[in-house]
Amino acid sequence: MVTTSFLRVPPTPLSSTPAQSVAAEAGDLVRQLAAEGHLSADAAEQRIREIEGRLATTGSYRHSPDELLLGARIAWRNNPQCIGKFYWRGLETRDCRDTGVGDGGGGEGGDGGGDEGALFEALVEHLRLAWNGGKVRLLLSVFAPSAPGRPGPRVWNGQLIRYAGYRQHDGSVVGDPESVGLTEAVQRLGWRGKGTEYDVLPLIIQWPGRDPRFFDLPSDATPEVRITHPEYPWFERLGLRWHAFPTISNQVLELGGLRYPLAPFSAWYTCTEIGARNLSDTNRYDKLPQVADGMGLDTSRDRTLWRDRALLELTQAVLHSFDQAGVSVIDHHFASKQFVRHEERELKSGRTCPADWSAIVPATSGSTTPIWQRRYEPTRERPNFTPHPAP
Ligand code: ARG
């Protein structure tokens, strides 16, 4: 038997590595940018002295636009959870560091708070830009960083677009079971959803030390795709749909010793994320029994492999529907091949390719992709994106 014990080694959370000083991390970032050809060694040393000066007088420093953009790209490249890193150089960033930062935010003695409404407007704008009429962009918006004694803003949502999950009296859930906790939290703040299976949750925005506020997203910022099947007309009647692209909003961008707690990241979907996970996991939408019924499969025994057949048709339907709707989506075979190309390119550049095998191997047909046979180390390197503690 092949041993896969490395799978069980949990990645070391960055927060548990010994605290390196901000100055040292800033120095590492600037030298790395120099090593990758973005500035000369002299310019790097000069910039490091400048940062040290800022740290000595203000306790923090501000990234230059280039440090933000190039650093964010490296953070993506370093992230072990992502199969899409082939495109790391294509990441665009929006500089929202001054958005919504109130008077209290910048100076001494403020509560660190600011304008939640302004943050909301900028997040809506992020979604519109990332959507781009269906040609989904790789887009990161970077909001105010945390500074000593003044943590930056965050949202409670794991993704900017996600569906509510309503726990029923009998224990079942209408909507996305993953969102039950967040749905109940925002209901306690006064939000009332329609109670359908696909109610988009409002954004819950919070400056530390202040009450969270929620905001409903306008429908033009939350595009969705209705799922149909290329050969089964009945499929449409299942009423399945999904939001057009993911926007991860519960990760901190850790860059050069600074932490950006609100840095939503949009990209296109791989079809398996929706077909073979979100709509089919038994602890998510759990739709395989309905698909199998429609296909007339014998669901009385696992041995008929009805799940496997339904899973394939559902994933096919997702790919087909996104294509029909003109929305960017990739299939898992393409994604895996691109990942291996990325890995080879990184090796040629003298770098390793940190990856968590269990996160990048596709949810279906894993053994048919080149990733299956390969081995990876989920090394945690900085800069990086790290998960937020739950609010
Ligand atoms: N798996 C998550 C979801 O289904 C999204 C994770 C990021 N995926 C991506 N293609 N960038 O919503």
C-alpha cells in the first residue's frame, strides 16, 4: 500500500511560528523582490533603511504600490491550498487601504473605526470588477492593514457571495448548511432572509471594537448561473444554481510583517468545486439523490455506483451551464495540468512549489490527473494568505 501519511501532517499555522520582528519580515520581502528582479540590491537596502526609520518613528510602515502588488502575487504563489497558481503573475490588486478609514482610524486615541458603508461600496465594486461581464478577473482588493493597537477591518463572511443556511425545527437545513452559523449571527443582528435555498447573505462588516453592521448586496453584484444539463431536459427542474465565481474573504494577507485582515480574492471556478463539492457533499446541498432519481438509477445500494454516476453528470452540468452562460470556468483536468506546468516552471526558477496534496487533488477523478502521482510539501512560506480565526 502506498503510504500517504504526509497528508495528515497539518500545515503549521503561521501564527505559531516564532514572531519575527516586522523589520526583519519587511527586509525579507524587499530582498525577495530584489532577488526576483524587481529592484536593484542598492535600491533594496535603501528601502529597508527607510522602512526601519518609519518603524522607529511610527511603529509601522506603508507598502509601496509595487510592494503590495508584487508581494500579493508571491503570497498567492506561496499558498499551498490553491491549484490555480499557474496564473499568479496575472493577479491584479486594488489599493483600498484608505477606504473607509475614519478620523479615529489614523490618529492617536481614535477607536480605530471608520466608515462601514464606504467599505461596503468598495466591496460591491470589487465584485462588479471581478465579474467583468463573465470573463472573471483574478482580483484582490487590499483594505487597511492592522497597526499596533489598531486592528484593521474585516468581514465575517467566508466569501463575499454565499448562500444562507436556515436551520429548521426538525434539524434539517434549507440553503447551505455551511452558512448556518453565519446566518444565525446575522439574523441576531436583525437581518431577515426570504427563506429560499439560494438567498445571498448580506455582508457583515466590522471594525474591531465596534458593532458589526450588515449590508445586502445588490443583485448585479451577485451573478449566478442556473444549472442545466446538455442531454437531460429534466435537470433544469431541480432548480440548481450557483454564484458565478468565488471571492474568499476570510483570509489575512500577511505581507512584509504587516497583516491585512480584509483582502478579498476573486478567481474563476473549477467545475468540481461546485458539482463535486458544494452541490453534492452530504453536509452541503446533498443533491446527488435527486440527480440519481432523475437518471433513474438504483439508489438502494452503494454498489450500483449511483453516486459516482450522478456526481459525474452534475459536474458535467456545471461545466455546460457556465459555458452556455459565457462565464469563466475551468475543468479539473486542465487545472491539474496547469498546476504541474506551474510546478515545473517554479523548479526552473530555483523555487519549490508548496502544496497541500489533499487540497489540490480534484474532488473527482483524482487518479486521472498528473497530481495524483506526485508528492508535495505544504510548507508555509511568507508572504502568504492565512485563515482568519472565526469571528
Ligand atoms: N471551493 C470554494 C467554493 O466552492 C472556493 C475556493 C477558491 N476557488 C477558486 N477557484 N479560486 O466556493
